[in-house]
Amino acid sequence: MTYHNSRHLRLLCLTLFLLISFTAADDAAVMQKFSTSLSPAPPTWTGTDFCTWEGINCDKSSRVTSINIASKSLTGTLPPEINQLSQLKNLAVQRNFLSGDLPTLANLTLIEQVILDTNNFTSIPPDFFTGLNNLQNFSISFNSDLSAWVLPETLSENSNLQSFQASNANITGTIPDIFDKLPNLQNLRLSYNNLTGNLPPSLGGSQIQNLWLNNQLQGLSGTLDVLSSITQLSEAWLQANAFTGTIPDLSNCTILFDLQLRDNQLTGVVPQSLMSLPKLANIAIQNNKLQGPLPVFQPRVTTDLGTDTNSFCLSTPGPCDPQVTALLEVAGALGYPMSLAQSWKGDDACQGWTFITCDSSGKNVTSVSFGKQKFTGTISPAFANLTSLRSISLNDNNLVGPIPKELTSLPNLQLLDVSNNNLSGEIPEFPKAVRFTDGGNPQLGQDSPSGTPGSGSGPTNTTGSPPGSTKSSSTGMIVGIIIGVILFIVIILFVSYKCYIKKKTQNVKNQEKGKALVKNDDVEVGVVNKLQTQGSVDKEMSVFEGGNVVISIQVLRQVTGNFSEENILGRGGFGVVYKGELHDGTKIAVKRMESGVMGTKGQKEFQAEIAVLTKVRHRHLVALLGYCINGNERLLVYEYMPQGTLSQHLFEWRVNNVNPLNWKQRVSIALDVGRGVEYLHSLAQQSFIHRDLKPSNILLGDDMRAKVADFGLVKSAPDGKHSLETKVAGTFGYLAPEYAATGRVTTKVDVYAFGVVLMELITGRKALDENLPEDKSHLVTWFRRLMVSKEDIIKVMDQSMKIDDEETLESISKVAELAGHCTAREPYQRPDMGHAVNVLGPLVERWKPSRNEEEDGYGIDLHMSLPQVLERWQADEGTSRMFDDSFSQTVSSVPSKPSGIGDTFDSMDCR
Ligand SMILES: *[C@@H]1O[C@H](CO)[C@@H](O)[C@H](O)[C@H]1NC(C)=O
Ligand SMILES: *[C@@H]1O[C@H](CO)[C@@H](O)[C@H](O)[C@H]1NC(C)=O
Ligand SMILES: *[C@@H]1O[C@H](CO)[C@@H](O)[C@H](O)[C@H]1NC(C)=O
Ligand SMILES: *[C@@H]1O[C@H](CO)[C@@H](O)[C@H](O)[C@H]1NC(C)=O
Ligand SMILES: *[C@@H]1O[C@H](CO)[C@@H](O)[C@H](O)[C@H]1NC(C)=O
Ligand SMILES: *[C@@H]1O[C@H](CO)[C@@H](O)[C@H](O)[C@H]1NC(C)=O
Ligand SMILES: *[C@@H]1O[C@H](CO)[C@@H](O)[C@H](O)[C@H]1NC(C)=O
Ligand SMILES: *[C@@H]1O[C@H](CO)[C@@H](O)[C@H](O)[C@H]1NC(C)=O
């Protein structure tokens, strides 16, 4: 651009600015305030024409409509004045270090999206959500420094909400009963808080698809019954709470595919309907008190049933002993009380079950004594199947309903005590030999208007108030009136429910579009915009501006001893990796890619991609710190991982003279990798597919904890370069069949590769070993052929691990099962990474019961903040001109035009 042109432009800008400053004075003042409250403000946030600032969008009259400063390593606060930006539709400030009290956004009636997650805000005002009538998407997850807050009832006024996410946000109190007023809500994510109380009834009938309420500090309680009427439910994460009662009948939740119920207090028999859910793919129910036969799911379903951690009668599928079956039915009529679920384990009721006595042979149950247990529910007719019973004591509980007439058929019954309950209905006629006690049941034998003997086993029949056949006709009348009123209410409710449902079905059509929010598996590209479905907001969100990540070639020369041989850490992938050390001792790894490796890929495209990748931070991902373009050369700077690659430790430990990894280390590495990849797939605002997951891309720290490297870069490579000659990027042995065949890439490609890595960890063998005979050279084929049953694990596992205990073998076979599942032929049969993490987590925790372990996966690596690293660099070297404000001013002689990152690069590169 010539000087002449730019002067015109400048004049024009000035004129425009003067015009604008009259109409949009308010926004100008607010934006100035905003700019000063950030430290540092983004580099382009200078000058008065805020509409040209990076991340800001305005409408025609220069009112701010969108602010997107995601992932910019910013500190500072959000100023209270922000709620004067009355045209604001999008506020996205996620993944920074913003702190302080959140200002209220009350009355920003146009705002559609507010994303605040992964910051350090300290409080949220109670009126935050007031009047946000258009709010669709809200997220405040991972702000764990927030002072405790409760979900306000007034959230119900934000009736356009589609997604509400507030995990790790220090929420206390109960979940308000407002979901009937949020007909568009599809995602509700409140994991890792301190929510208590029951699931609110209005969740039933809601359109929620993703319900994540897992890991509450104290635990949500009550039953899960309401789930059965959330018919759009697709993912339900309710693990690590204090839910009680049975698993409800979910047969109307026809699209449910992931159900996480582990670590609760659930009791009772797993319902048959659960096993036939058509879409179910993952279920975890371990660590409950579930009873009855071991459930059997279809082969496509990944299960964690907790054979040992539940109270199933047998550890293999099949019916329970008849007496056990009958007793479970008895317990079922009482709502499967926890006290019974804890004690009634195994398939022999005579093995010390509480309240049960058996005959001298120790085979037949002779007595059931439930006296004074505060039990509620009814008396089950299944007592009649315990034919040896001599004594049944049910006195002093809160039982209701009739005394089943089947009990009269018990041949050996001598004693039946039902006194002091709330039973009703006919009293059956027992044989003379039975000592029958029924005092203290005011309604028993009182209200049988029809008076037909023999029909007495039904519940209290009081249709129409019976004209006083009993002594207390006044009580009868009162009961009648009450029942009348109840009937009336029921009818009213039913009618309004029908109307409501009708309205609902009209809404459903509009929501079809939004369904894509659930899974992004079908997307063809490696970088997936997670907010695809957000309409207009989407365009604003998908702009990813570059950050301060360019590093000068001089610095890199210096720190690597001019790329000396002795600093070479490894070769492969796309080039040579050198070790470097900054003056302060910080170690880095520099990957130098030979010219041409990047092929025809445009420089801009490369820059844009790197700019994104440098912002992906996770404890289990190797941080990309920066890059340099030097002529045809591309250099990438990573954090240094002292223990090198997993393949060095797994396959080359003899040569490298190190100890082989033990199982504990291996499974912990697997979990780390799983978490890193899970994050890539789903936790970041933007989702990546790694495409080349393998042990040489898994790096280890001194503590043998693993990080995944080279993510997102593989697609930068031209076809046919390195990684064997292949049309698709990736490495043979790790390629999912559909990827190899069609080049079609989804997150399931990584899941497959992860499965292969698991097999390598188990066997110590490479995915593809050309030195072995053909029938053994391909690990996946060999592994799947040999691992027919659990016992085969001995045959396949790496003999360098010295395994002698059952527990470890059990752990290995669980991982083997997961590996098989991950390498399923069809992508849809493979679980997602979240599931893999769920399976591996408990295996690691077995050795390391730290609570932090689970939160771990969500943390960003704050020790390696990019500005810190680079600041240090700048101070050390003083050559990285990118950060020198005066320099960029001289380069772009037109100060009124924002110096976008692309322009700056064009003129300076990193020479
Ligand atoms: C929002 O609007 C209401 C009603 O107009 C007003 O009372 C309230 O003060 C406003 N809140 C803020 C924070 O401006
Ligand atoms: C968050 O803020 C608190 C003080 O408000 C500070 O102690 C803490 O270190 C901050 N955390 C991060 C990750 O910046
Ligand atoms: C949650 O809020 C309470 C009360 O404000 C506070 O004491 C506690 O430290 C907060 N928790 C976290 C993890 O910050
Ligand atoms: C969690 O919530 C419960 C009930 O509201 C409260 O008693 C407890 O102190 C809370 N725990 C923490 C750590 O805030
Ligand atoms: C499933 O839906 C049908 C029709 O709405 C209803 O009759 C039935 O009771 C529901 N089943 C469950 C288990 O909620
Ligand atoms: C009880 O016995 C009857 C008849 O033998 C049988 O059909 C029924 O399934 C049994 N019920 C239970 C709970 O065992
Ligand atoms: C136990 O019950 C079975 C079947 O009800 C019966 O055949 C058997 O005689 C009983 N045993 C004893 C010791 O009463
Ligand atoms: C009550 O009893 C009458 C007469 O036997 C019968 O027609 C009716 O269905 C019963 N109602 C209920 C709710 O059981």
C-alpha cells in the first residue's frame, strides 16, 4: 500500500470517526473504559475508532454488537459500564485470566451469547441474568474462584436459553424448578459444583439433550425418576452424587446413548427396558448397590457394571436363586431400601442376610423380620413364593395398601404381624394355625363399600363417597372430599399438560436445526467450530486472530547452538527436533521443518493455524510456544519434555538403558493421553482432531506423566510426505479403517489410534512390526485374534512388566477390553474419548486416590503461560521485535488502520 493511498484512507477514517463519535458516544466511552480495564489490552485496541479494534464488531451506526477476546492471555476485569452496550449480541471472553467481580449484564436485551469460561472471576451478581430476553448460550464453567452462588429462580425469564454451562463454578444450593419455562434448553452442564437437593420435577418434559450434573461435592439426592420423561435425553452424566432409589424405566428416552450413573446409592434390579434402549452406547453403573441378576447389554454397548462394587446376585448373567428372586420382589415393594441393598448380596439368602432366618439345613428361608424399620411401600405377594416361611413380622412401619391374599396360601405360616402400619383393604382369611396381629391400622378392613368377599386384594376402592357403612361416617366424608379435590386437580393438570405437549410439538420443528450441538463427529475437517449452530453469532466467533507467538530466528539459533548436532533430540515427523536452553535455564524444543515440508500451504494459512494452536493449553498437551518463518523454513517451538517419547520407553528401553515401564505408569500414561485428546475433541471452544496419535507423539515428563504432542499440525503436511507414503496423514498401524479407505476424518479416528496405543502399552509391541511374521506383524489384528477371553491377557501382555497380583491383571484386562472397543471396525461402535477417560480414571485412582486427579483433566497449564515465557524471552534476547510497539508503528505507516497480524508478518517475518 502506497503512502498516498494511506493518507486518503486516514482522512476518510477521521471523517468517519468524527461522524460516528456523535452517534455512538456512549459506546466509545464504554470501550475506552473496557480497554483500560484490561492489562494488557489487545495490541490493536488503541485509537478511538473502537469498531476497528481486533475482536470488536459494530453495526452500521457504530454500536458495538460483538466482543470476542477469547484466548488472549488477558488479565484485568470487565468494567460495570459494559451493560450500557445496548446493542451487544455476543460477549466472548473465555480462556483468559480475567478476574474480579463480574458486572451485571441486566437489561442487555439483545445479547444472545455470553461466554465467560476458563477465567478467574470472583463473583457473579444476583441480577446478572435479569432481562436478558434473547440469551441463548451462556457459559461460566471453570471459574473456580467464584464465591459461592446459587442458580436464581429468575433464570426462568431467559426463555430462549439453549445452552447453560456452569461446571466448576462454585454453585451451591438446589437446582431451581424452572425447566418448564425454558422450552429451548438443550444443554445443561453443572458438573463439579456443590449442588444439593433433588432433581426438579420440571426437568421431566424438558427438551434437554445433554444433562451433566456429575461430581457434586456433597451430592444431589433423591431419585432419578424424572429422567424417564426427558425424552430427548442423549447424554446423562449423573455420576458421583448421592442419588437413591432405582434406575427408572427409560424406555421413552429413545435416543439416549451415554448414561453415567456410577458412584451413587442406587438400589434395586436394573430394569429390562434399559438393556433394550436402541441407541445406548455407554453405560456406567459401578459403585452403587444395584441388585438382582447382572444386566446384559447388547454387544455395541460399553459397560461398566461394577460386578464387585454392586450387590448383584451373581457375577455372571443369569437368573438369581428363586428365594433370592422372591425376596428381591419383597424388597422392591418397599422401594429397595438401602439397608437391604447393602446386606442382601450374593445368591444365597441364608448367608447372613439381615432380617432373614433360615432353617437348620441352611437352605430354606423361614422367617422375615422387618419390625420397626421405618419401611414404606407395600406388602409384596411374592412372600407367597417363600414356601418354608413360618414367620413374617412387618409391624411398626409405614406400609400401605392391602394384605395380599396370596399370603394365606403359605403352608407353614405360623405368625404374621402387620400391626402399627397404615394398611387398608380387606383382611384375608388365614388358617386357624396362623397367629395374625393387625392392630394399629386404622383403615384396615374398614372401607370396602362393594363388600364383595374375595375381591379384597385391590387397593382402597373409594370411588364416590361410600354412604357411611362404618362407624366414622364423618371421616369417610372428609376423605371423600379430599379425594374429590385431588381428582379435580389431576384433571386440570392433565388438560393443561395436554395443551403444553401440543405447544411443545410445534416447537420441536424449530429445534431440529439445533441438534447438531450434540456431536461434531461428522465434520470433515480437522478444526471444528463448536458453535456452528449459533447462526449469526457463529461468524463472529470463528474469527481467530493471531497472538504474540512469533519468535526470532536469531533467538532460536542462539539457544540451539546454531542447530548443532549435539542438540538434536530426534528426527522424524516433519523434521529435526533440537533442544534449546534460554539464559534463565528454561528448556525448549525446537522443531525445524525442512523447506518444502509445508508444501504449497499458504503462509497465511499456516500462521492462522499456528495462532490457534499456541492457544490450546492443557496439562496433557505439549504446549506449542511459538513459531518462526524463515524463508522456506518453518520452526516450531515447544515446551521441553525431559523423558522423551513414549516409544523410547516402551519399545527401546533396552537400547536406552532405562527401566521398562510398570503397569501403574502405563495406565497413568494412557489416562493422561486420553485426557489430552478428550480436551482436543471436546473441551476447548474449538475442537481438533489429532490424526497422528502414536507413542512417538506422546512425550513424558520427569514424573512419567504424559503429554500429547503434534496435535493439529498433521494436516499441515502435504500428502505423501513422511509417515510412510500415504494419501492420508497419519501412520500405518494406527489408521482407522474408514480413514485409510476414504480419507474421511472424525474424532473417532483418534479413538482408534488411542486403542492401538493402549494395545502397545499392554503388549510392549509396535503397531506394525515388519520384523515379525506376517500373521503377527499387525498388532490390532493379532491382539483381537488372541484376546478371546479375559484369561488370554497373560498371553498378550508385555513380559517385561512383572505382574503377579490379581488386581493388576484385572486392571490390564479392563484396558484390553477398552482397547478392543476403541478399535472397533465401525466408527460409531467406538466410544468417545470421554468414555475412555471414564474407564481409565478409576484404574489410576486405585493407586492414587487423590481427588484432584479427576479435576486435573480440566486444568489449563498455568505454569507455562505464554506471555510469561515470551516476556522472559524478550528480556533475555531483546530481538523479538514483534513486541515493540514503536516498531510496528513504523512498519505500518497508517496508524488509523489496525495492523492485523497478517500484515505485520508480510513485512517482517522473523529475520
Ligand atoms: C434494568 O431495567 C429495570 C427496569 O427498567 C431497572 O429498574 C433496572 O434498574 C435496570 N437495571 C440495570 C442494572 O440497569
Ligand atoms: C485468581 O485470583 C486469585 C485472587 O483473586 C489469585 O490468588 C489466584 O492466583 C488467581 N488464579 C489464577 C489462575 O490466576
Ligand atoms: C466457594 O465459595 C465459598 C463461599 O464464598 C468460598 O469459601 C470457597 O472458597 C469457594 N470455593 C472455591 C473453590 O473457591
Ligand atoms: C456444600 O453445600 C452444603 C449444603 O448447602 C454446605 O453445608 C457445605 O458447607 C458446602 N460445602 C462447601 C465446601 O462449600
Ligand atoms: C412412555 O410414553 C407413553 C406415551 O406418552 C406413556 O404412556 C408411558 O407411560 C411412558 N413410559 C414411561 C416409562 O414413562
Ligand atoms: C412365584 O411362584 C410362581 C409360581 O411358581 C411363579 O410363577 C412366579 O414367577 C414366582 N414369583 C417369584 C417372584 O418368584
Ligand atoms: C426346603 O424347601 C423345599 C422346597 O420348598 C422342600 O422340598 C424341602 O423339603 C425344604 N427343606 C427343609 C429342610 O424344610
Ligand atoms: C371399585 O369397585 C368397583 C366395584 O367393584 C369397580 O367397578 C371399580 O373398578 C373399582 N375401582 C377401582 C379404582 O378399583
